[in-house]
Amino acid sequence: EVEFAFDDATVTDDARDDVLAEVVEEVEGHEDAAVFLTGYASPIGGADYNMALSEDRVEAVAAALIDMGVSQDRIRTRALGQQNPEVTDRNLEEERSPQNRRVEIQILDMDGAA
């Protein structure tokens, strides 16, 4: 999982070096592997804005993976905006949690099997 700063879609160097480097290593070792990316935003702000932000986040992670050597045809993306928050506490600071500002990463066979 890659987490993001509030209202931002920048993949940090730490995320590249830790999370994404591990993904690249896993994919390189399995020629049938595909990377499925799902982007999210916190529920702060409007739903349309958050959908666009989650799309920007998932595309930023995809671009970083491509830059790191993963073939574009092995990456699938979807954005869900503010749906499925990991932190649901109504406390404003909790809703701004990086856990809600994320791109989840799954590595599956190209046919979608785990």
C-alpha cells in the first residue's frame, strides 16, 4: 500500500524505495503476474474531487512502476474516490489519516487469480 499526504498525489521516495521496489521484485520473478492498483481518497471534500484525486494517485503509482521497469500491459488500475475508507471514525483528524489516502496494490496472475 502506498499512502499519500493530504490533497496530494505525489509518490514519495520512501514509497518508491520500499513498497514499489518490493512490487517490482515480485513481478519480475513471475512472468504471469499483473499488478492491480486501487486508488482512494479521504472523505474530506466533494466526491467528484476525491474521485479525481484517487485517479491521480493510482496513475502516479502506475507511472512510478513503469519508470521502475514494470511493463504497462501488466498494470491494471481503478479509482474509487472516498469509498471504502479504512478509518471511519468521524473525528476530522482521523478522516485525514494516510490510511484513507492510499493506493492498494495486489499482485495476481494476469487472468486475475491470486
